[in-house]
Amino acid sequence: MILVDDHCHLTHELYKPELDTVIKRAQAAGVKAIICSGVNVPTNREVLELAKKHAPLVRCSLGIYPVDALDIAPDATGLSRQTQHFNVDEEIEFIRKNKEHITAIGEAGLDFHWVKDENLKKKEKENFAKVIKLAEDINKPLVVHTRDAEADCIAMLESSKVKNVVLHCFTARKHVVKKAADLGYYFSIPSVIEKLQHFKMVAEIANINQILSETDGPWLSPVTGRHSVPEDVLYVVKNVAAIKKFTEQEVANNIWLNFQRVYG
């Protein structure tokens, strides 16, 4: 069975003592591809190097996380922090120059959970519009983070020309999920579907040809008491199979085909 984790943060400090073991264990479990996501200037450079070291298994996606881009210090995430002013235009040019070395752009999007000020929300939208334009220009998939801003995010994407939109850990209300599905977007479903009914609902609404699998590791673990690891995507396969009434092998095959269609 071929498995894929299309959204993971292998540069997180929790993986550092065991990274080689994590990667070997993933391969032994049948994981054929892991996309490691950047969120800011330092992590974008880290995931680029990680992908070079562990190619072809590990690929990279360069991101502009909406909160980081506002120069707002995030909570203790365990990822390298953005300590200097985040110049969005300069980072977009860095991504553009590295387009041959990346699989996707993201994660990027809108986050109104941590940002309540209307002027800052407006700035988030301006930044996201620049990222959307970049994805159009260099013809790369766009991996979208959105929290408490799903409808706004979909509205911006709907008017774009981005060919492949991947909604990462999409927590929207049911009617917004349906709209995104109708627009043909992909849903990257995390392994925590094992414990959360919301993602079961997303899997039920989405066509099997729109489903991808992720861990968002080290977060969103399907197993209480430990952080998530790439082979946990098997929980996505098992749950989607039960929901769609397919065999696990059929679901894994479909996800692998979807992965190839989106990311090449």
C-alpha cells in the first residue's frame, strides 16, 4: 500500500532527536512521499535543505503563514521563529527563484482566530492576494491554511486562476465545505480524523478524487500521548475507506493518484 503525507513539519524540534528514525519508519510503513511545509523565512530555508538531503521521499512547500507575515509573534510552536521583519515581497521573490526546487506554495492563507483587528485582517488579505498571484504566475499548487476565515478565503480563491488548491485541515462549516468541493478544490485530511467527527464530515462530502492525506505533524496526533508521525496517514486511509465503503487499498490508490495529479 502506497501512503503519502502531504503536509508535515519535519523541521519541528520534536523530530530533531529522531528524524532519521522517523523517516526510516515512514518508508517501512509504505510512505512514498512527505511534503514538508515552511511557514516563514527561516523554516522555508530549512525545508529546502531537508528536501535536498532526503530526496526523493521528502519534498518541500515554501510558505507565508498569515500570522507570521504580520510580524506577530506566534505562540511556542517549536518551529524556527521569524525574528526579523517579514518582508512578504522579498520572500515571494525567494520562492519564485526556487520554483524548480519546490513542490508547492504554502502554507498560506487567512487566520482570523489570532487576528481580530480589521486593519490587520485587511493586511492578511493583501498578503494572501500576493501569494495567490505567485501561484498563478509559477503554476504551482497552493496549500491553504485558513482558520475562522474560511468563507473569505474561498471567496478570494474562487476569483483566482490557481489550478490546484489544497485546503489543509479545513475546518469550515458544512455549507462552505460543499462550496469548496463544488469548486473542485482538494481536501488534505489529517490523521486526527480518527478522533474528530468534523473531518469525517469533510471526507463524506468530498469526492474520493479530491481527498489527500496528511498529519500536520507533530500536531493533530490520532493517538493520545504522542506527537504524530508520517505513517499516521494510515488512519486517514482507514477512516475514508469506512466512510466511502471502499477497501483501504482502493482509498490508498486514489489518494496516491490525487497526489500525483496535484503535485506531479
